[in-house]
Amino acid sequence: MDSPPAILVHVHQVIDGRHLTDLLLGIEEEGVPVEVTRHDHLNPLVLAHDAAVTSRLGIGLGIALDFVVITTEKLPESRPYLARTFHRGGPADRILGSNAARLVKRIPLRDHPSAP
């Protein structure tokens, strides 16, 4: 049986799952399914691109080091749609998740708080 279309999130294996909570809640609050998998690759650009081209929705996130990268299957790996600092929890990460889901829904993105 096929799984439902979902945003794929490829996460480097050392990122603690607890740190993903706000980002994942942001996606789920928009009503878009999400699937998280762990990977050895340390480059968030590569993780995001691989997730996007694998996702039936064409949207992928890569999380590694201190970055979250959001991209689409149509963008080149080196030119993602959005790259931001991963705060490992909190409102900024929740907005990133929400914005990934909003790409799928083709509705305006939420404003991201400025970096301190």
C-alpha cells in the first residue's frame, strides 16, 4: 500500500528528535502530512534536494548542522527555496514548518522573525 503524499524531512542522524517538534507542528497545523527520515549526509542542501525529488508533493526539507533548508523538486540543489538557521525549537522553527506546508498549499508564507 502506498503512503499518502507528504512533505519529506531528511534529518542528519545526530539531530535530536525533540528538537524537531516545533518544526513538525508547524507543518501539521497546516494540515499537510509529513514524514521524517534519518540520514548520514551532513549537507542540508543535499538532504533537502533528495527529500524534494523523492516526495510526491515535490517539497523537501533538509536539517543538518545549524540549518533548515526548504526546497522544491524543480530547483537546483545549490539554489534552495529557503535556508534558515535551525533554532532547535521555538516559534521560528514552527514558522519554517508552516511555510513548507504553505508551499504545498500555494498560499502566502508567514513572516519569519528576524535573526537576533
